[in-house]
Amino acid sequence: MKVICNQQNKTQEFYELARLFEQQLPENSILEINIYQKIIKLKFVNIYIKIEKKLVCLDTAAIKKEIYAILAEQTNVDLPWGILTGVRPTKIIQKLLNEGQSLESIKDTLKNKYLISNKKADLAIEVALNEEKFLSQNHANEINLYINIPFCPSKCIYCSFPSFVISRPKVEAYLVALNKEIEEMGKVLKDGYKIKTIYIGGGTPSSLTAEQINLLLTNLSKHMDLTHSLEFTLEAGRPETVTTEKLNILRDFNIRRISINPQTFSQKTLDFIGRNHTIEDIYHAHELVQKMGAFSINMDIILGLPGETISDVKHTMNCISELNPDNVTMHTMAIKAASILKQQNYQGTNPDNIRQMIDFVQDQMKKAEYAPYYLYRQKNILGNYENIGYTKPDKECIYNIQIIEEAQNILGLGAGASSKFLKSKKGFINVKGLEEYATRIDEMISKKRLLLVEK
């Protein structure tokens, strides 16, 4: 699909909405949008639709509503999130709450201004209210630390993250550069910042050896003041990488939250998507962590994996229920540009099937008394749906809330890691390549040092 607009600064935003209907439109459709004073003219070039409408208000939301109405009528598609194309719906609610608006008024805005469905409006409001008790406790001098370990045992076909199949020489060289970044950034943070949360992600951080994990955490504890931190998470997403030796090290360094991410409990699917482990590995890893008694456990699942049906999702949820983790993170498949699936031109699961899967998971979570506590969306997400983090009472991951709401400073360390600094209102992304990260480490340290001290 192609979108042409006489106001070029709005073209991309209109395109992001229009492309959500692309599968139901004729191939190579072209939407022309011409805006003149109070008149909007919409034309589909190859399906011979010409519409001219006079609008009372020509703000972007009003124009998007008209585009949505036309596309919905032509395709018979009703999007659950309406005209919203951003990744953080709850930020709108947080803004309205801060303005003192009532929940009734906020819901009315979501439904009438953004055309969000009643069910999604209720979900977004519930998440925003659950976030608020954490966001209200934020302080300007707090910062959240993200450390990226971009190595995995193998590459999953849906993954677009800059990750590399693990090899010892690459890891050793990477850790040298990472440890330097930790040391130098630690010097800056000690002058006025308190580390609130630490999140070691990737990649698969637990794919490092026990010796490498110990070295990393020793260096982190030496150069960063972690005494004020409320939460310390490490992703052990690939269950075959979890060992008692590694868990003992994590416990000794006060890591108290671990992600074990099955994604599915179908062995056929695991094999197809490139996860070289068994269902038994998931149970074994969970047992090791649970026996340790020191960790809160998160488990990720993905809805819309190739070939999966609602029956597969029901089986996965039954297994999740049996393991009873503290957090369950439900991802809806997003076909990302850098993934193998995109290269294979995978079209994804039917939106109606995705809706059934999401509804089932949400019903199961509610019955098990899990609450939705953070929510975000992605480009190219199937059915224009969402990802949701569910939690048992008082088991929320504070880091997830902070990064989604962009409500606090985030310092990203490691290749491809993103930072966000509130004082300067600027972000910074480290280079992604391993060799480039190592050779340009001093440059990245210098740039982030300036952003951290900027008033």
C-alpha cells in the first residue's frame, strides 16, 4: 500500500493507520489524501473510490477517523485499538489522569476520539490504574539500568533483536567492552543518581557460562551502587541454559526475578521456530528455580506462532497454570522486518483466530486472579492487538512499567541498548554490531556521560 498526502509531515502517520487494512485491500492500493482548509479529499486510485468531506476540525485525529471509517467500510474490518498506531496506549490515559479527568470521561475519550473498542478501553484503563501506584513514587534522581547480553543458543525465526549465536571468543571480547562501559557509567551515576531497578536482558543472558556471569555481576556490583535498587531481573529465556551453579551465583548477587520463556508448550512449534530445547527442559528449569526459593518467576508466551491454533494455546495455558509463575507475559506475534519469518513472507495467523487466543488467555488470567499491569503494542503486530504483562498481587516488574511509560531515566548498557534521559529529553542507542561496539565504546561512553550530566 502507498499513501500520498499533500501535507508531507503527516504522510507517515496516515500510512501507519492505512496499512492495518492492507491485507483486505487490492494489491498495490494507493490512498491519496488532500487537505484544504476545512475540506478533506480521499481517493483510492485503483478501486475507484472518491470521497470529499467537509470537516469541522482538521486535527490529525479527526482526519484519521475519516480514513478509518472509509477503510473499515471497504474492508469490513474493525480494529480493536481504533485509530491508535502508537505502542503505548496507556500514556494517553496517564496524561488524562494527571489532568484530573474522571475515569468515565477518559473512557469516553478513548472510545469517541480514538475509536478504541469498549473492551480495550477497559483493559487500558485497568493497566493505567495498576501502573499509577508505581509511577506516583518516582523521583527525578532515580534511574533504571538495562544491560544487554546479545547472545543466544540459536536464532528464533520470529526474532529481530540484534542477537548472535553464542561463541566463547565473541563473548569474551564483548564482556571486556561491556565491563568498561559499566565501570565508566558507574562513575557518572554516583554523582546524583540512584539505581532503582536493574534488568539484564538480551538475547539470553543465561547462555553465558557461570564464570562469565559471575565476572559480569562482580564488576557490576563493584562499580555501581545497587544499595537503593528495588528489583533485579535476569532473563533466562532459554530453559536449557539454566543450571544450579548459575542460579546460586544469581542468588548471591541479589537477583530476585528470573524470566523462563517457553513461548509455547508445543514441541512441534518449538522445533519449527528454532528453539533447540524440549518441553522437559522448561519443566526442569522451573523446578531448579523453584527449589532455590529465592526468585520470582516470569514466563513469556507468544500467540500466533506459525501453525498454532486455539487448541495449542489452551494446552500452553494449562501448562502455565500448572507451573503457576508470578508473572505471565502474553505477546501477540509481530512479524518484524529483520526476522526470518519476514524473509519467508509469512502472512501470520488469521485476525479472528488471534482474537480468540487473546480472549482465552485474558479469561484464564482473570480466573487465576492475575492482573494486567503493563501493556504495549508493536508495528506489524497480528490483528493490531497488544502485548500484556500479567501479575499476581505485589509481584509486578517495576522496570517493565518504567520503560513502557517512559516515566523515568533508563540507562542502556551493551550493544544495541537504548537509553532515555528525562532532564535532557534525549535518547541514545548504542551501536548494534559486536565489533563496532567494542571499537566505539569510548565514543558511546562520552556521549552518554554528557547526556547524564546535562541539566
